[in-house]
Amino acid sequence: MSKSKVLIVGGTGYIGRRFVKASLAQGHITYVLQRREIGLDIDKLQILLSFKEQGARLIEGSFSDHGSLVEAVKMVDVVICAISGVHFRSHNLLMQLKLVDAIKEAGNVKRFLPSEFGMDPSLMKNALEPGRVTFDEKMTVRKAIEESHIPFTYVSANCFAGYFVGNLAQMAVYLDEDDVATYTIKTIDDPRTLNKTIYLRPPDNILSQMQIIDMWEQLIGKQLQKISISGPDLLSSMKGLDYAGQVGVGHFYHIFYEGCLTNFEIGEGGEEASQLYPEVHYTRMKTYLKRYL
């Protein structure tokens, strides 16, 4: 079976650059959108040049030029948006909606993966304010995709290990970011993932905070001092924080105290990635922790 041609939008970002690497590694003709907006940002330009050296193709385009986006999309079969979820609100929401419009007009895309790669927004209808806006806006993008009849795959990657494992954060499902990229690229030509949500919940990486701490204590050979905080006390810490801090605390409450990453069964509209792709040897967290020694 021939490989899809893939366009990655946001390829210079934290997760986007890993998608570029994984797409090339899996044999896809890989395009990266070179946005005119980056101007003379030397760091991003150097990343783009490194992609080119690895075999990726650069396509110039701009979110302020609808025609350029349409022309870029016409070059490929699959579009992956990796615009940062950290800054998803407002401007980035509009960028994703513009990308949806371009895909709809081009009419040739067989799969679109919007910028999600975290908690499943469809399960967060009762999320606390002000953090709920993150999920509401992602659902706005989903609504636009589905109303435009664009074939899609949504990827729920839970918690990036680079953000959380190094400080022994209390999460539930941890993923090495390179594994997130590997699983994501595997979905794009798979008929089993068409118009579905793919959950990255590899069983050996579903861990409590105490399990992570125990792994770390074994590696360093000593015990850590531990304290606990109640759910109400965590929520009360939101007072006095700026907007971004309040959003973060709200999200952490849902993860830490409600277990929102694992307190549900994957239904008919979803699949679990490690079951679909058992050949992927994903990084276990004890191995991941060794990089901090």
C-alpha cells in the first residue's frame, strides 16, 4: 500500500517536530508548512532547514492568505495540525478554523488530525471554569470538522512525560513524546482509526504518583519526604493566580482527584493505540526516569 503524503502544520513546535521525524521514519512524503509569519525567527528557520536536510519538503503558506493554505493542502493526503495546545485559545483557535476552511475547499484530504494530543475534550463537559474554555474551543474545532464532512482522527495523548515525569507529578497516563508521534503517524493510513478518537493509554504507563515516586526512589537509593493536599485545598490555591495559573489548577484537579484520564471505558467511537499497534515498543517510565540521573 502506498504511503500518504503528509502536511504538518506547526512542525517547529514541541510536538510538531516529533511528528515530522516520525512521518519521515515511517516512509511518508512529508511536507512542513513554512509560515511567512515566522519572519526572521532564526531558531525556527534552523529547525525548518534541518527538516529539509532530513528529507522533508517545505511549503510556504500563511494563515492570513487563505489561497496559500488551500494550495498547500492540495499537495497532500493527510494534514496534521500541531499548533501548541498551551496557547490554544483565541488566535490559535481562529488559525485552526482557517485550516478547516482550507481543507474543506481543497476537497482532497483523506484524513485531518487537529491539534489536540491531550485530554479528550468530549469527556470534559463539566470542567471547571476558567479551564473549561480549553475543551470548549477544541470542541468548536471538532464541530467545524464534522459539519464540513472532513475525515478525521482525534488523538488523546494524555500527559507528555517531558512536562510531568521529571517533577514526579501526580498524573495517570504518561507518554514519551516520541511515542506520541509514532502512534499518531501510524493512525493516518489505518482504516480502523477513521473518524474515531485514538487514546494513547499503554498499560505499563498507567501509573499513580506513588508508583512514579517509588520508581524514582529505587533509582536514587533513598526515600523522599511526602506530604498530601486535599482537593478543596488545591482548588483554593487558585485564588490570587493569574488566568493561566487558574486554568492549570483546574485541569490538574480533574486529573489528580477525578481521574479523568482513566475513569471511563473506551467506547465504540474510540480505539486504544497500544492494542492497535503492539509492534511499537513504547518507553516505560522507569526507563524514562533514568535520563534525570
